[in-house]
Amino acid sequence: MAYRVRSEDVARLRELGKKVAEIAADPIQKEHIQIWKNVNDFHMTKPALLVRDYPVFLMNVGAELTTTIEDEFLKTVEQDLLLKIYEWKHMRLHRVILPEVRCPVCVSDSLFGLEPTAPDADKITEQKQEAVSRSKHFERVLDTEEDLETKIQFPEIIYDEKKTRERLELMQEIFQGILEVKLYGIDYFKFVPWDDMLPWMNIEQGMFDFVMNPEFMHKAVRRYVDVSVFRAREYERLGLITSNNTNTCVGPGGYGYTDTLPGPTRTGIGGRLKDNWGDAADQILTCVDPGRTKEFAFDYEKEWADMFAYIYYGCCERLDNKVPELHTFSNLRKVSMSPFAKLENGMEKIGGNTVISFKPNSNYLTLDTPAWDLLEKELKEACQWAQKYHCHLEIIMKTIITLRGEPQRLWKWCELAEQVINRYYN
């Protein structure tokens, strides 16, 4: 080993690794993979179901997610294994657990070179629940064309191959005979120009600029596109692309499994952008009209999308009213339908040529008593409309902010979702 590791930590990781290996050996994993492929390849047999994007501290009852390892790197490995076991036990749905563990590459990335500035950022409470839900005021840091050139910077990406190899060898020694260790680079190709830039402009002032100073806004998004494309190409040049044609969530949606793209490489890295799913979104433009959204977002985002085989579009914004504009993406494969969308309207317009990624309303889980009747109603309607309009559907419960100290609420939703799906799809 490259550095000293406590024997009890090795024993802990091997114990967890054996539990994950046992889960991965269950033949149902292949059934779940096929469900995702059927949805993504447009021959759905039933909607694919998944829960994701919840703060881990909300879920830890009975110390099931409590880590014991002090080493920072090995602690992340421990938590990853704990989450796999926990999710399979309580929120299985169509989750896929593979007989492998990921070793992330060691890379430094300067990103865009700036962050939004909030005057009271240093005063944010240490209480975790408040930290994830607190609103902020952002100061304007992009005000002139010169700012665009000097503050939105081309990134410096440095791959530490030596440190990565040391970690890989360490993990291979720990999990020998239990789980295969795969290198993990970048497989989440997120592109959100205005979600990023409007906080840099002060959101209110920036929204006015779309009308009062459109030339500046066009130059801003042009700069963002150039920097983002450069960054993605740098990761590809360095050999750090990991396939998302596996049990990896694409954008804010479900897994990227498909029979129409190459699978992961043997080592886990060294893939190509054009063999992957990309994603784009601009939630902050949800109330902006379709024409202006196309002008300032879609028309620029297509340059990003064209680097990939398929594109997933959207997150929490409303998109059912922008379907014709979305279909100007030549490789659009999946569209998010958030709780703010009119789902039937979106399904009717999209039909069977694009996957619907439906997001149930997680707020119904946060009431004094969860609104189970409304949660069931939206699941039923999703199934009914999918059948009516011949849609391919995934249902992703996400964006969990609070569960009132009761993670069992989310577990119960999983049971409800499976029951409803099984009524409509045998």
C-alpha cells in the first residue's frame, strides 16, 4: 500500500464490500437494467422508478449510514458502500447495484474562475437543515463586456496520475476477490448557462438585461459556451471521460442504460464525449417565454448538445410549454417534466419520440401528514397519460429538502410507486 491504513478500516470496507457483492449477484439486477434500456430505447414495458438527490443526514436512522473511518478518502468509499446497501434495503425500486466500486481520479479544476458572491455567506448557520434551504442575495460581479473576458476564465485542469494510481492500488488491495475497482472520471456533463451566470449578474438585474441589454447577454452566453466546451474537451484529451451508459444518472433524471451506445471502458476512463449522454437546463428561465428561451438558451445550448450522442434537457423548470422549441435539438432524447409543468400537456406534445422524466411533487412528503392521496393521484395520472399518448416514462422522486425527521416517508412513497405502476403495467 502507498500509505498506512488501519487494519480495522480495511476490515470494515471488506465487510461492506461483501454485502454489496451479494446484492449485485441478485439476478434482478439484469431485470432492472433491461427496464431502463426499454425506456431509453423507446420500447418501454413499464416506467422506470428511482429516488435520488436527498441529503444523507435526513436518512440516517438506526445509524445505518454512520461512517466509522477517519481517513477522508476511505471515508467517502465507506459512505458510498453504505448508501448502496441502504438504498437497496429501503428504496430499491429499479435501482441497479453492480459488483464494482469506483476510484475517483485525482484532478484539480479551476472551473470558471469565479463564484457568486453573497454578502452574508460567512454567516450561514451550521445547522444542516437551514444550510440547504436558506435563500441568499447575490452581488453583481459581471457588469461589463470586459468582465466577461477577464472573470469567466478558461479552466486549468490538472490530472494527478501518480496519486490516482496510488489510490487505485490501495482500493484494489482492499477489495481483492470481492469487488472490481474501476477508475471514475467525469460522467455528468451538466450545462446550465443562465443558472450559473444570472447569480453572477444579480438575478433581478440580469433578468432586466435580457430586455434592456440583450447584446451583452448574447456575449455573456457566448463566452460561457466557449469556456464550457473547452473544459469538456480538456477532460476528453486527458482521457478522463467515464461512460454514463450504466447505472449513472443522466442529468437530473434516471440511469443512462441503452443498447445504442458503447458501454464503459475496461478501466472506467478513456471514453469519448460522443458516446455519452449530455444534459442542459436553465431552470431560472422557467417563466421566460419560449421564443426568448430559444434565443438566449436553446440556440446556444445546441452547440454543447452536439458533442454528445443524446441530450437530456431540463430540471425543475416548466417545459411543457416549450416542446416545439426543444425539438430543435437534433439529439434530444429525454425531457424533464417537473411538478411545475402541466404533465398531460407535455405528454400529448412529446408523445413517443422522447422519454418523459417525470418528477413527482416532493413537497407532498413534507406536510404535517404526507398527502398520500395527492402523491397517488399524480402517479396514477402519469401512468394513464403515458398509456394514452404512448409515452416512454421514467419517474424520479428527487429534490428532498426535509422529511420532518421521518425518512420512512420516502420509503413508503417507494412502496406506493411500485404498487401504482404494477396496476397499470404487468
